[in-house]
Amino acid sequence: MGIRERKGARCNGILIHVDEEELARFDIREAGYSRKLMEVGQVFPYVESGDLEEAESLIARDEMEFDEPPNDVFKNVKCQECRTAFEEGERQRQHPSSSNNVKNLQVWCYFQLTNLPPDRAFPITQSYVDIIMRGCLHISRNFAKQFLETTQGWWRDGPPPPEETVAQFVERQKMGNLSKDEDVAVSIDTHHTWLDDRHDPMYARADPEYSRGKGAEIDQLLNEHHPYALKMRVLYRF
């Protein structure tokens, strides 16, 4: 999973404070990604909302009726360094011509180098999805829902048109008759790209106990947002 950079786009994330040694370890772990420095003014605190567009409008300071953020925006930010980043970002949005006045304050983000759909060699593993969902659900159920709403690549984005069967879609794919958007959204191996490996996790940092306890809840959320793709998930076997 990764972020694709696009002008004007936003996404949710988790801001964590790391030192230089930890950042170097992140670079090793995220070797297939590009680390880029973010403008602090581009970093907004998360506002709980059941609707992503509503949340975005709430945190867009130029659309709010007050000049300073409400006190409760930062109340749940326990990391002082993260709070400083949010406050500095707010100051820069209020005064766009100003520069960063907090020494050593840098916010980094890792972006995908290439956009490749999953395939049999590199499938979506449920144990990995469960770890992602564990992090999202730790924030809130709405946060988890927004993650599912704003990610692509779960075999393809939505079911085939009503008049087209799966077999017909796959045949179009084999004949090379897919549109550019469709072609990016699928892989050559179609429905064999999402594996249910909870019984024998393939992901190195899997949490089998969490998957056993929360698997049904996670599947319920997946079914709400990607029901067609979930039906195509296959049980992993040796």
C-alpha cells in the first residue's frame, strides 16, 4: 500500500515523532518509496467526521468562521512535537509569507515510486490488511471507513457494469479492450490477487491474535465498501 502524489489531493495519516536514527531505519524499511519533505502548512489535524468531505471542509481554515483553531482541535494530540507541528502549520496558513520558525521541525511523507496493481507474485494479503485496519480502528471506526473509501486497487474499483458479467470483463481484459482507468485498476491475474491468509499469515508483522478477534468486524467494513472485491478473495493454501 502506498500514497500516490496528486496536486490538490489530501489523505488521512498518522503523524509520529522520530529521531534521525529511527528515520534512517524507516528509509531502509520503505526502500521502495520516495521520502519527501512536506510543507508544514499542508499538515492539518484530523477532525472526526462520518463524511470525508465534511472533515476536509472543517479543517480548511480559509473556509472556517474563526481565525484561530478551536481549543479542542489539539486536545487529543499527546505528542508535544506533533502538536508543535500542527500549531506551526496553523500559523503558516494564517501568515503564508512567513517561514518555519521552529528549529529542526520537518514533516516527511513516503510516496510510491511506481503505481503497480497487485498480482499473484505480490498479492494483497489479509494479514497485512488487518494490520492497516488495526491502526485505523485505533483512531476510530470513521477513520477506518475513510481509509476504505479513499483507497483503490481492491481487484478493481467497483463491479462490472450491470450488463457485463465477470467473465465478459475478464475476456475484454485479455483482448486488451479495457479503458486506461480500468487497465490501471486491475491486474493480469484478476481475482487471484487478494489472499485470506489469517490462518497462516504471510505478512512478517502480522498479529494473528488480533485477526482472530477482529476479523469478522474487519470483514464487515470491507464488505460495506468493497463487497465485490471481497467476494473474489481466495483462501491461501500452500
